[in-house]
Amino acid sequence: MITSAHLDFGYPWWLSYGHLPLVAGSGLALLVGYWRQWPKWTLILLSPLFLWSSTAFLAARFVLNINGEAALPTQSFLRSGVGRVLDIGAGTGRSSIMVLKARPHATLDALDLFGESFEQHFGPSQSPQQRLLANFKAAGVDQRAAIVTADMRKLPFAPATFDAIVSAYVFEHLNREGIEQSLAEAARVVKPDGDFLIILVAKEPWFQYTFGPMLMHQGFHGANWWTARIEEAGFQVLEEGTRPATLYLLARRAQRPVTTLH
């Protein structure tokens, strides 16, 4: 049986292990300081650095754990369990695999532009499509997944093609115009009463504690801001919730499908 140990989502090492050099350095300095009887003020200054880097590492590695498999944040998404799903901004497949494992009778189109921003986030290696396909095979879901290279702001699908849409940690990378274009396109290609699950980085105290000003993208917006943008595109937000460093909103397309971009 293939296990998740073969999955490689390609996020940079520092997101999971970047705090370790500070843990090792400050910890070693404290040990040497106690042994050599350094002045107390030096040890007092080193102790918070060791405490912060240690707890931040544990949070990044075991709470956020972006290089591990993700769990579907709500069981209300595609409750029927069947249908065709679109993953907007699939990247290396973390959100696609999340959906395909949670909904074993669904199929999925994993869409990404696979351009410059992909290499910035995941680094150069084999082609992005090959990396994504390798993860699908490792997860055992490749027979139910298709890979599509396209821009999320201009989706290459007919209106009302999909039963549901998911997008995870993607919309934060867009400016206001790009967000509105992409949401309008999502509303166009999903069926009436189809689900739209958007997963976003949340501005939470522990997230700021762990990463400080990093990973800001276009900045953070709260649930009310995203709800307004989503409903302007023609969805109704039915559920919102949080996970560690994550805000998710589940919306449903209105009965009348959108046929053109606004």
C-alpha cells in the first residue's frame, strides 16, 4: 500500500525546520553560559530566544505541518460524495489529495498556471505537472484526477461544468482585481447549488508568533471581507470556521448560473 511518506509537496524547508538553527544556537549558548558562569543578564537575554524558537518550531512542524496531508475542514463540502470538482491553484496537490481522499467517488481537475510563482513557492526541479502527477500516484488518486494548465482568472471551461470547487491558500496571492476576476470565473463554471470551499491563511496570534511578518502575501483580510467578495460573485456563504492559521468559508452558488465575467 502506498503511504503519504512518498508525498512531496515541495514547500521550502524553513517553513517546517527554519527555527531549528535558532533552537540549536541559543540552546548551546545557554549550556555554555551556565557552564562558564556567564553574567545572569546574558542568560536572561538568551532564554526568551530559546523558548520562542523551540515553541515556534513545534507549532510550525506539528500544528501547521504544511508538508503533511491536509484534512477537509468541513464535511458539508460536496456532501453527496460524488461529482466533478475543480481545484483552483492546485500547486503540488495538497488540497486536491485532501478532497479526493475525503470524497473517494469524486473526480477532480487540478488547475494551476504552473508559472513563475510556482517555482518561487516550490522551487525548480522536474516539470510542475510531473511533480503534481507523482503526488497523485503516491496518494493513489491519479486515476480520478486530471491536470489542467490555465489561468484562474480565465478558466477554460464551459459554464456550469463542475459540481464543486475548492481553492486553498491561493487567493491571498492576488490583488483585488485578480480576486474579483477569479471569484467571478468560479461562479461561472460551477453548477447552480454547487459548493465553493475557499481556504485562506488566517491572521492569528500564534501564526504571528511563529512567523512574524513572513507569509503576508497581499496581507490578511477577515471573514467579513471575504464573505462580501464571495457573495458579490454570486455565492451564498453557508459556513465559516478556523483551523490553525487557517480561515475557511463554504459557499453555494445561486440557482441562476453566471455566464459572463463581470
